[in-house]
Amino acid sequence: MEPTNVHDPEYYHKVVDCQYACPAHTPVPEYIRLIAAEKYTEAYMVNWESNVFPGVLGRTCDRPCEPACRRGRVDEEPVAICRLKRVAADNKGDISHLLPKIPTKGNGKRIALIGAGPASLTVARDLAPLGYEIHVFDEQIKGGGMMRSQIPSFRLPETVLDEEVNNILNLGIHQHFKTYVSSLKSVLDDGYDAVFIGTGAPRGRDLSNLPGRTEGAANIHVGIEWLASVAFEHTKQIGKKVIVLGGGNTAMDCCRTSRRLGGEEVKVVVRSPFSEMRASPWEKEDAMHEDIPILDNHVPVSFVAENGQLKGMTFEKVHAVYDEKGKRSLVPTGEPHVFIEADDVLVAIGQENYFPWIERDLGIEFDKWEMPNVDSTTFQSTNPKVFFGGDAALGPKNVITAVAQGHSAAVSIDLYCQGKPLDVRPDPFTNLVSQKMGIHEWSYDSIVADDDRFVVPQASKEVTLSDRKKEVELGFDKIVGFKEAERCLNCDVQTVFTENRCIECDACMDICPTDCITFTVNGTEEDLRTRLKAPSLHLDQDLLVSNTLAATGRVMVKDEDVCLHCGLCAERCPTSAWDMQKFFYNTTKAHHGCGSH
């Protein structure tokens, strides 16, 4: 293998797996160490620069960082990264003096944001400190978008959402709530220098063609519309017997909300096998904990209504069959159709975009699915003045993805308004800084705790099911938060090897607790991975390979997959060939380049 190019900062960025997996590239180990040091406000602000909504995401994030966490490869469970974010949010102090200051004199540019969801609010937060005059339009009474209308209060208290939304809106943002934009042309005619569209995916998919849909319409509800009706307190009850169709997180929110509004027999019915449901594993667990059965492999056949009154639904039982390419087909089992009684049915089978208010003569091209053609890096549409982000850009995903896209769009809008090319993105500003690492002095706690992942406590089911606004998860207290933080492997503290200092004594290899260091003759990557002290099984994780060493002609190979970043190699090395260095990835500059936070 060729020597690893450690001068490319992207190498070390990739090694911090949790940060690399986060769409907003939140510096996870950095804020976890601050939590362990009881610096909760500082930990919150590290999050705020990257993911904008630490309190919201500490409760509701889809957690792409956690499957990437290397603790999950050397232990049974990854670090509870998401819930540690909540520890910082729950215990922070006053942050008002830490928020960016708005220039007394603007830069003369006006930006319109249509929709006040996470993507638009991220754009507002990034551009307001640069002197832009920001106008946000939304038909809801408050900001937050789908975070307010689709995430139930028992998962996300309104007080938490209000605080974090207002932290942005109070940055001098011009607010136009209870305002439905019915024409993009009229917005463009108002002379804005750029327009950002972050209206989400507001339309829920339905089963309009299923027999009985019209007859039972009064008791058949589209999931996201029903959740919004509950959130704004237009709907306060539901029938005792409820069917929820769908296998995603929205279906889980619908069924759990139904239990709180009077549903006594609530069932989730999904076409796919249980293991292939789109809902997060913890969402399914929470639903089942609240006595909600999930019936998989049931395909809807018809709604059943009598005299205009819904009675239930019939389903065909199927099983999954996979071809040689792994493509799934749902094949009927041949068993009789299943009838399930229901007073109400909630249809939560997906969402889609809806742009009837965008005129088709504005230079914005749409594809065959009526989605705007948007550049996936710049988020600019084919009308150079119009940008999209969040679910409105590339389809429904999640809050953290919307935030990341908002950051990218803010960079583009800033470049566009300056007349600069959009494809020249700002330098993410990455760096390695030496730490005081030695046998007697450490700049961070190098001891890796062997605790199992701690369980987040929950309020009593009897209490939470009787009050839809009672938060279920209680979060970690400070003591448990500290213990969970100690499970982090400090992946951003890198072990850096310098060949010309190595005397090939093999002391580092001998002391390594996970056998991640091997001195051996070079070879192809496939060959080297089989000859390491510990088999290198995770092929997506890079190997750190040195230049040829002078004394024996061998190379040093370190498997980043199992390195604990414990520093024992640096401690034992007699010639300081190993050094511990902290990797910095400035997410602020990486995303929006303003450097003002």
C-alpha cells in the first residue's frame, strides 16, 4: 500500500466517525469531553454552531452518528451521543451573551425565507450576523415548521422548541407568521436579492383508490395532517379502536399520540417485515412499550364502512421473497384476508412535496415527480436567485439533514449575493494541534470506561398516557451523563506516527490493548488486512500505513477501526515516534464561512 496521506485533513475527519456521519458534522467528542468536565454551556454552544437545535435534536434526532460510533464495534452499544446532547441543553446556563451580534448597519441585501422550519431557520441564523435583512414567511402561528406540527409534545416539549427557535428569530429576523405565500412570483417581484424555499414535504400520501375510502372518509385521516391538528389543539380525541397504517417514525408518532387521545386498542399495521420498517428501532420499542402491537406483512385491501360509518379494514397477509440481487417482493401467503376493527384509521405511509404556489414560468425546472431540479451541493435551482433546502429540496429526510442543507444553502446565498461563483466553497479550516501527552500529564481523561451504555429513564407510563404533553424521556442527570460521556473513545485525539523517529522496538505494538498496531512487510490492502495482529474486518475504515522504515524495511500499519486513542503507544514510545494530536474541524467555516459565532 502507498503511505497514508496524513497531510490531507479529510483523512482525520473521516477517522472521527461520529462527526463524519453527522450531516452537520457536529464535533461530537469535543462536546462530550466538555460535558464530562461539567462545562454544559460550552458543550451546548459547540453543538449550536453546528446543529443549531441542540435541545430539539437531543430528543428527536435520527442519530446517524451512533451507528458510526466506534464504541459500538469494540463494545455492545455505541455512546448515547444524542442523549448527551440533551444533557448539555438541559444543564446549560444563560447563552444570550454568547449569541452572534447583529451589525448595526446591514449589507443592503434582503433575503426571503419561505417556511420557518429547520432549514430556513438555519439559513437565517447563518446570514443575519453577516448583515443580511432576513424576512421569514410561514402560515403557522410560530416558527419551527415540522418540528412543531409533526413531533408530538411528549417527545419535544413546546418550551424547548420555543427557546431554540426564538434564539434565531431574535437575531433581528423580520417575522411574517400566519402568512401563506400563494405566489413565488409575487415574492420575487418584491425585490429580494435571493429567495430560500424551506417549505418541507407538506402533503401526506393517502390511499385514495382503496375501496371504501370515500364511504369511511369521516374517520380516515392523513397522518401528518392529523398530527398537526393535534399539535394546534384542533383535535383532542380519537376513537377507542385505531389502526395506524405505515412503518415510519410518523406512524410511531401517530400511534403513540392516539393512545393519549383515547385510543385503547391501537394497532400499527405495516406491509413490510418488522425488521425492514423505516422507523428507528427506539421508536418501535417506545410504541410497543405503550402496549401498541405492530402487525407486519399485512397489505391493505379495503376500508370497510356500513351506512357511512367506518367499521375497520381488511388486509392480505404476505411474506417477503428476495431475488438474487436482494430485491424484495411481497408475495401473498394464500391465507384468508384479515379483518381488523377500527373506529378511526390514520394513514402514515409517506410524505411528498407540493408546490402549487410556484408558477411554472419563473425559470425553475421540475422533474417528472414535480420536484425542483436542485444542485445537491449549492442547493441553487435553475433560477439562480431561488434556493431550496430541507425536505423541499431533495425529499423527506430529518431535522439534522435539513440543518446541514440550510448551512450549505446559506454559503451559496452569501456567495451569490457577492457575485462570486457558487462552486468555490469556503475552506472548512481543519487542523491538528499537539496535545500535552506524556506519562505524567494528560490534557484529557485518557481512561476509557468499561460501563455498558446507560439507559435513559422514562416517566411512568400511567402518567404519560394520560397527558399528551408530558415528556416521556427524562434524560440523563449530571452523574449518569458524566458516566456515559466517559464511554467516548475520544476519536478526535489522533495517534500521529513519525517514521524517522521510530527505532522499531515494537513497544507500541506490545502495549496496545486492542492489537491495532502491526509492524510488517508491505503488501496490497487485501493482503495487509489479513496479516495484522487483529483481523481488519471493517473495510470502510481506513488503515494508517507509514512509509517504509529504514531499519527493517517494514511498515507500520494501524487499524483505525479498533484504536481506542488511549495514548499508551505515545506513553511507551522511547523516541516520541508517536504523538497525540487533537483534530479540529471548524464546522462554522465549513458550512457558512461567516466565522461570526
